[in-house]
Amino acid sequence: MKLKMLIACVLIFLVYNVASSLDYNVSFPHEVEVGKWFNVNVSLKSETPLNVTLYSYVYKGFNCVGQGWTDNKQTIILHPNLTEHVVLKDFIKHGTEDGYYNIRLKIKYSNETIVKTETIRVVSRNDVDPTYLYIGLVVVSLVGLYAVMRK
């Protein structure tokens, strides 16, 4: 009876460890521009079929400066021994100050969570919201049209 219990425990241990094995590789950008889209590239591989949810975000303290905490979330099914490449897209909100921020990737599967965090530099080379440029162009055009129509 004790031998059967030992064998059952060993089998459960082996199945759990095989089922939850996940290899991953992530490529974070080192620098991003305010208002510009950028990619977080992730490669995933498992020896068994696995349902995986992953997302990334940029933050400082308790403030997310990207599109949102989980806005680029993707859920995929990994097939045994096949590498899956996932691209998570994000951008930095207008008005974000230059500086160093944290970029984080979260991968969730089989009651496990992998968290990978690095530092990213945020720069604002042209931090003017395009909406204001269009409004300005419309106003200038209307003023010019008004001046021509008055003549």
C-alpha cells in the first residue's frame, strides 16, 4: 500500500512539472518615444499543450504611462514543442515626462505567473498631440477663408 502511494505521488509530481513547463524569451525595447507605438516580442514554447495569457505595460510607481495595464493582453494555446512568437503592442501616453520607467511582462498559465521587469527610457522628441495640430490647421484655414470671402 505504501509503495502504491509513493508511486502515485511521484507520478503526480512528474505530471505537474511536465505540464507546467514553459520556456520563454522576451525582447524589450531599451528606449521608446512618447506617442509612438512599440513592440514587446515574446517567444513561448512548451512540451505539452498549454493555455497562456500574456500582456505588458510601462509604469512608474502606481501610474501606468502606456495604453493601459492589460490593454494588449493576448491568450494563446501552445502546441507541444512548437515555438509561438507573440508581439505585444504598446505606446506611451502624450504628456509623459522623459525619464526611466519600468516595463513589465506577465505570463500566466496553469496557476503559475511569470513576471519579467526591466528599465526602459522614455523620450519625447516631438510631444505635440496631433489632434492639436489638426485643430490649429483648421482654425488657420477658416481664418484664411474668411479673409478671402470678405474681399
